Amino acid sequence: MRIQTWRNGLKKIRELLENPESNAIDFIDDFKLNLFSDEVFIFTPKGDLIQLPSMATALDFAFEIHSQVGLNCLGAKVNHRLVPLSYKLKNGDQVEIITSKKQKPSEDWLNYVVTAKAKSNIKTSLKEEKRKIGLEGKEYLMRKFKHIHLAWTNDNVQRLVHYFKLRNSFELYYNIGTGAMDKTEVLNGLKFFESTDKLGQGRNGTHKPTPAINGKKITPKNPDMVVIGEDTDLDYSFAKCCNAIPGDDIFGFITIGDGIKIHRTNCPNGIRLMSNYGYRIIRAKWATDQLKEIRTFPAGIKLIGIDSIGIVSNITDIISKELQVNIQSITVSSIAGAFEGSIILFIYDLSHLEKLIDKIKEIKGIDSVTRFHVEEALTGVVT
């Protein structure tokens, strides 16, 4: 029996090494665990004996039969009883694998298997699936670049990656392909860059050089969204502690070395600034409501209510489908029949947010909906 074990082990090594997508280091780690583990002996429905390491699961068994059987594994029956894929096999179990051509591996499967063969096949399949999804996202983005007459260059793609605060272009393509990043949000980003020249496009598709004075680069200004005092030509940025949106009462705070910061008048940090640094406060107001054409702003809402089946779906349907608002993130927790949720959205202005809040309050089971600061108030030395 021990000789047969080594023969089976060598057979598995050969199969895995023939797979060009296999990661050698991962394989060695997994194989060492299998090599020194105890074994269980399992029967197929036809009576064939299959040898697996101790703690092997029904999913391990499927991959042991054949790689494609494992990849299409939908379920398993052990001793004629339906069991989950994570079921740990025992000596003498008879296992029947149920497959479907539509079934594909998921990330969770890696938690269900212990054999090197199963892990290698799952990782390879997941990698290939991500590559296909990323390619679909890339093709979609290329079409949208072409649609708005924007040159498809690595520089422009990287600027879009930076705009969405992602790590690389593949993450951008993958998020678009999976739908994790709403396609409307992508279009809004492209239109915003196009209208404010943040992508640096010339009419012929070439990159415009960044202007400079005395050899120093000038940071491009925000579009004229805010009037500072009576001036529309002063540079400014929005304070992250309150993320003001059009319609909010706002003021400007003159920092040292970082220009003018725009705060909401009821921002906790802003109230402290007005109390202690009144001489550095400057009047500010929104310049136009035409920002709806090019810009959305992050805003957070907190929901409290009674938990029920479908309530989260009702909320997201109103936000995404009925009001066509993009969601950045959503967090929901339920305890003893009550639930709390926090949602960060991209909205146009205060009236847009208030309309959304009123609509959500109409959902049965919702007790309260309130706005919260997207980021906590800043503390420390004021600059």
C-alpha cells in the first residue's frame, strides 16, 4: 500500500508540473502537507478505490477524479446523502459527484480543499476568469474613450486609475468587468476629466504640457464651482472632514501652504476654526448649479430600522434604479431583528440628497435616515 501511495504521489507531481499556470512554491507547500498526512480511502459509485490525505473534502475527491470534474463540481452525495462541498471524507465513504457545465470555481473553494492538485486547479481557473473579466472591462473602457473622442493612451488610463484611487489599470478593468464599479460612474469620471482637461487632452489627442512659471509646475485649478469672497479666480480645495456638496452653507479657511479649504458651516472642525481663527475665515458660496453636468460629490447616510427579508434590496433599488444614484459603499449589520446601515453615495447637490433621504424613509421598516460626514473631523495642529 505504501508503494502505491508513492506511485500516486509521483503521478500527481507529474500532472501539476505539466500545468504551465501552476505556482511552484505554492505547489511545494501544499504537496509537503499531503505527503506527511494520514490517508483516507474512498469509493466511487462503481466501486473504484480512491486514496486521499486525511481531512480531504468532497471537492478534493472531485478534482482527484478529474480536473474538469472538479472545476464543474456542483455538489456531492456521500453514501447517497447530499453533502456540502466542504464535507470532510471518512474511510469507506462512497462519493458521487454532481457536475454542471455552468459551474465555475469561486474564491471560497480554496477554503474547502487540502490537496495540491485541487488548489492548483482552482487558482489557475480563478486567474483565467479574472483575466477574461479584466479584458471585458478594458474593451468596454476603450469603446467609451472612443465615444467621447478621448485618446486611448497609457497616460490617460493611469490618470483614471488615480482618479478612482485604484492600484493599477488591471484593477480598473476588473472592477468595470465585474460591475463593482458602476458604468455610469465611469462615464461621469470620463466626462469630468474631459470637461476640466484633467486628462490633458489636446484636440488632436496629444497630451498638453503642464504650464509652468519660473520652472515650477502649476497645479490645475478646480472648475469655477465656488466663489471666494467676490472672486472666482482663487484656487481652493474641499476639506475632507466634511465633504461639502452644492447647497450646503460653506466658508473658506485660509491655510498656511495649502491654499483655501472649503468647509461646511456646521462642520465640527469648521466650527472650531471659526472660533479660534476668525481672522483666517473668508466668505464662500456656490457659483452655479450647472455642476450636475460634470461632477458628483460623496455623501453618507445612516439608516436604522427593523430587519426584514428584501429590505436591503428595496433600499438599493430606490437608490440605483429609481433615482439613478451611484453607490460607493454599503455596510449593513443586523442584531436581534433590528438593523443599522451606512451608505456612501455620489450625489449632485443638497436637494438631490434630501430627495433621496425622503424616498428611503417611505420604505416599510425604515425608522430613520440621517446624513453623516463621509470622513471624521480632523484633529491636531491647524496649518
